Amino acid sequence: MAVDRDHVLRSAAALLTRKSTATMDEVAKAAGISRATLHRQFAGRDALVRALETLGLAECEAAAVAARLDDGPAQQALRRFVRELEPAAGLLAFLYSENQLFEGEEQNEGWSRLDARIAALFRRGQSTGEFRIDLTPGWLTEALYGLMAAGAWAVTDGRVAPNDFTHMITELLLGGALRRDEPRREES
């Protein structure tokens, strides 16, 4: 019987999102295959995580394309990007915790390209006056990734409703946590 690699990866991603310390036996069970079959696909945990990184990067790049990052106001593009990336947020949260993959000389060039695209979105928003200029585009990009990971973990743990994911992330990032006075309404 042929093994559906995409099914195995998505099953692994779903499990590792909930339990990052899952063993290869647990991953195999989640995918409905034997450990031997899993090892024929992925020589070990490192190979599996690298394949998940490739999947995560593909999901991010597809979300960036679908979000049309260069179209319309930067705030709208950011909201579209978070919404498009929401289905892969759990996988990205797992990969975010596996950050050693993204450090040093072996960093996947795809992540650098994605970082540049997102930073360009923030830079565009700064140039149009939509975004604060006292925070660098690189920092805003990292903050977005951190919020995405935190949001995915909160949804997975049941602390946050899935329907609130995009709103919580974009509103906190765009508005910050500082409470501002509401403009006074003129009474008629």
C-alpha cells in the first residue's frame, strides 16, 4: 500500500502541535501507519521536522500569495495574511518552538524570503502612515510570528475561540495593548 506523505505530514503536524515531545511511535500511530513505514518515509525525528518545515514554508508562501500583500491598505493585507495562514497556525507554532531550524548557516532561504515579504508589508504601511514608525519592520515581523504562535497554542488549549484567532492577533499587533481614550461622541 502506498503511503500518502502529505497525510503523514499533516497527521504529524496535528499531533506535534498538541504534543511537541511526541515520539516517532506516537507520530506513526497518529498517521495510521507502522513505525517501520514512518521510518521509510523519514529517517528520524530530524528528517520529519525538516519535512514539516518545508510544508510550513509552503503554507506561508501560499498564504502570502492568497493575501495579496501588495494590494490595498497595508492593514487590510495584514489581516488577509493572518486569515489565510490561520489553518497552518498550529504547524507554525510547532516550528516556532523548533527555532534551531531557523538559526545559523543552515537557515532555510525560504524563511528569509518570507521575512523580507512581511517586512516589506510593514515598511509599506509605515510609509503610508498606517503603521508606527518607531518599531522596525523586522521587529513587527517577529512580533507577528510570535503572536501567531501564541494564538495557535491558545486555540489548541481551548483558552481562545478559534473564530477569534485573526481578530485577536491583528488587533493586538496593530493597536498594541495600551488603552487609549475613546473619542468623545458629540451628543445630538
